[in-house]
Amino acid sequence: MGRAASFFGRCEIATSSVSIDLHRKLEVYQRAGVQEYLVWRTKDKAFDWFVNEGGTFVAQKPSASGLLTSRVFPGLVLDTRSLLNFDRAAILCCLAKALARRQQGKRRKA
């Protein structure tokens, strides 16, 4: 893989570029070995999180509570409902809780 293979993740905020972001860019990032690709489709009020599984991006589904969790960045959890409602405080609270749980897990193992 070329230099792009070192990219762990890529995120796009798509307003007018959704077609490009979900087709051409998705294919380019997939071929380059990007491990996770996130697209926030603001006009559609939707969020896509793709994970590269064996060279193919697979769309992740949020949990019943609307959470998506990174496989690449430990502790990165996104509350998609809060994101789509522009609730910054709830997004940060979700992330802080996930990071705290990760730290507690590390301490228990030590």
C-alpha cells in the first residue's frame, strides 16, 4: 500500500458533496487502505461510519442507543442522535464517559 495506508481514519462533513463523498472518495479511501471513513450528511440529517474489512468498506449500524464505536481509536464513541440534533454537550458527555470507562479498564488490568 502507498503512503495513504498509514491513514487510520477520515471524516467528511458533506453538504453539497454527498455524491462525491459516498462514491468517488469512498472508493479512493478504500483502495488506499483507510481503516475508517465517517461522513456526516448534514442536509440528509444522517451519519455514515464505514469500517474497512478486508479491503471493502462496510457500513456500521449504531447500537440501539444510537452509539457508534471506533475499531481503530480506542475510546472513541459517537452518539449519532446527539450529533444529528447538534447537541454538543451530549456528544462530549458520551465521549467523556467512554474514555473514562476505557481508563478504568486499563487500571483494572494493571
